[in-house]
Amino acid sequence: MPCPKDYSRVDITGRAYAGSQRQIQTYVNERAGVLNTEVAQSLSKYQVDLREMRWTSPLSNDSYSEYRDAEFLERVGLSMYASQLIGFWPSGGPCWDALARTEDGCILIEAKSHVDEIRSSGCKASSTQSRKKIMAALAATKTWLGVPEDFDWAGPLYQSANRYAFLYFLREIARVPAFLVTIYFVGDPHPNPARPTSQKDWDTAIKRVNVALGLVREVPYSAAVFLPV
């Protein structure tokens, strides 16, 4: 099943009214050529061939659905790793803003329109067992990235942290050529902040996030893309 829809943010077709959700829907369905070029360029050192990229969500003919857990693996042709994912992370994992399938791997997309979208209320695992599994996954990811264990990855920056954990899962456990791309939309007027977010605003925010997460070097197999609305 797709991720539940928030009908305060989308219409009955699944089309978002505004924000990063609407922007990524527009790029995937109406500006895929631009999106492919920018994503491929951001990952150029890994020799990602944009001709191999095929977007599998959020598609207009699939009610702009987003996917998580085993369903996201199915969308990118990696359902054979579902049982391993269950051992790594409890159900209710991140809903991916967009997914692309490649020849033998995938590209995971996280999209943001405003700086305040980076922070959240943190990990809210409902059971001790689930939280234990999450904390173990985050700890393994920190080790992979050379981050000291005392950095808080379950607090306000949990959303960024758990995306890195899924990249770790795909790369180090499933051993598939997966990539994580965060798309930062520039100039989105909604909601109505003092002013739309500029690339300079994003650059400052990204640096602060990396410091807070203990990331002293570039996360492998990941990239940032800045797109105009």
C-alpha cells in the first residue's frame, strides 16, 4: 500500500496544493528531462547514466502516490531485499518523496522547499523494540560515515539521519547501487515566509545540519540538487 495521503495537503487525485510535494510532483511528471539531467549531473562522479533512470513515484497515473517499507523496494525492483529491511528497520519507515529505478539499483529522493522542513519532532517509535532497532540502524550508519556515537540522530534532525540509514542499508547490507539525492527548491513562495528560500539560505542551512549530525566529510553516494520552482 502507498503512504497515507494527507488530504489537507492534496486534492482527491493526490495532486499537492503547494510546497515541496507539489514541486517534486511537477518535476517528475512534467519536467522529467530537466530533473534527470540535474540528478545525473549531481551524481556524475559515480557515472550514473540518465538514460537508465525511470521514475516510479510520484506518478500522476498512480494518484501521485509515495511509498515506504517493502512497497518502496517493490517500486524500484528490489523487493528481494524486503526481509532484510524488516530486520534493519521497523515498519513505518520514511515515505520517499520520489523514487527512480536504474538498471540494477535506485535513486531515493528527499525534497524540501523551506529550511524549516529540515527539522522535525524527532524519532517517535511507539515501542521499545522498534526504537531499539532504529537506534541500532542509526549507530551502524554513524560508524559507516565516521560519525562519533554521541551525536544525536534521533532528535530534530532525525529525518535527515534516517534517510542516510536507508542509504546505508541499500549500499552496505543489500549491496545494490543506490543513491540518495536531496532536492532543494529555490524560490518557492508557499507557505508564505518572510521571503522564499534562496540557494544561499540552503547552503547555510546544509552546513549547520552537517555540523549538528557530525558529518565532517561528504556522505558517499549522495548529492544535493537545487531546482527553481
